[in-house]
Amino acid sequence: MSTLSSGQFLIASPDLDDELFSRSVILLCEHSQVGSFGVIVNKPLEGGLPAELAELETQSSLLARIGGPIQSDQMMLLHTCSSIPDQTLCVTEGVYLGGDGDFLQNTLTENKHSAIISFGY
């Protein structure tokens, strides 16, 4: 029997009859006895990013994704930058969740880190 842990991918069955989760790839960000949450990483955000973030998408390697149906107005930022440990959750080695608008603007465009911005989880 396999066990789940943060940093693993969950891949939805092709037979799943749910438009959002069908063929979804979910990065498990946290998993414990208290609960679990993850972010869908393979479904593009329809309609693109809000105007204030759209320019970042072209200046860096930022990908916009549907994160999930829970709190879909909340921005979730997955990235490869370890420079702000007090603001981020280490999902797995080299992958972090968190950061604010300043981090997004400065760190991603200046240091060329990869990131996925998603809405919801």
C-alpha cells in the first residue's frame, strides 16, 4: 500500500466524470492527519490573468492555471525560489508555495525563477 506525502502528483482517472477534475494533475502541497490540499497544475486559466499580472506572464516563465474549486478567488503561487522561507511552504525540494505581489514582481522577473500562479486549490 502506498502512502501520500507533500510533493507528490495525483493524476485523475480518465474515467472521472467531472469537468474540472477529469484528466487533472494535482500537486499535493500538504498532507497530514489534519487534512490535505493540492493545486491543479495542468489546466490553463481561461480568460488569462488579471490585467495587473498579465505583463508578468510575458516577462517571466509564469504559467497561469486553474488551481481548483475552493477559494477560486485566492491566488496561489508555486515557484522555485527559496529566498523567502518565512513566507513560503516548502512543498518538496526546490518547489515552494507562497509569496506576495512584490515577490512575484521582483523575484520572478529579475531572477528568472519558474512559477505557476493559480486561483483556488
